[in-house]
Amino acid sequence: MKRIALTVFLSFLTLCLTSCRVNWFDRTYEVPWWMVAIYLAVWITVPTYIAGRYIMSKKYACPSCGKTFYPKFWESVFSFHMGDLRALRCPHCGKKDLCGPSYDQ
Ligand SMILES: [Zn+2]
């Protein structure tokens, strides 16, 4: 939870300092920080939501107890991963480990 709060806080600070000047043909426009923030929020939120829903729909197998489970949305979005392996907490035994996808769907 601390990592999420720190990420949100640093993103907010970065956006507060962000504004840019756009040259469109011969005119120059000053783009305020909130337009950049809206663009980035949509650009980050939509793919994250789509990826989270996709990962959530896959069944993972726990290496400790061997049982399969579907990860929760936030866990699937923010979990550490290497390829198909994801660091997930097993709802059956409670251990957090690198879980691979289960192909017995
Ligand atoms: Zn387990």
C-alpha cells in the first residue's frame, strides 16, 4: 500500500510541474498541466484496466499447494511478474510465490 501511495504522490508532483508549449504550424499554444494530466490518466488507466481484466481471466497454479485460482483485479495489475510468472498470494494456503498460468482450464 505504501508503494501505491508513493507512486500516486510522485505522479501528482510530476504532473504539477508539467506543462508544455505546442507549436502548431505558425502558432504557439501553452498547454496547461491539467490537460497533460487528463491525457496521461486516460492513456494509463485504459490499458491498465484492459490488461488487468485479461490477467484476471487467467487461472494460476500455486507452486506450494498445487491448487488453481483466479487472481483479484488489483493483485493482477500491481503484481511483480516475469513473463507469465506472477507473484501472487494463493487464496488456499496463503503463501505468496511466483505462480504460473494453469493450462487445465
Ligand atoms: Zn497455495
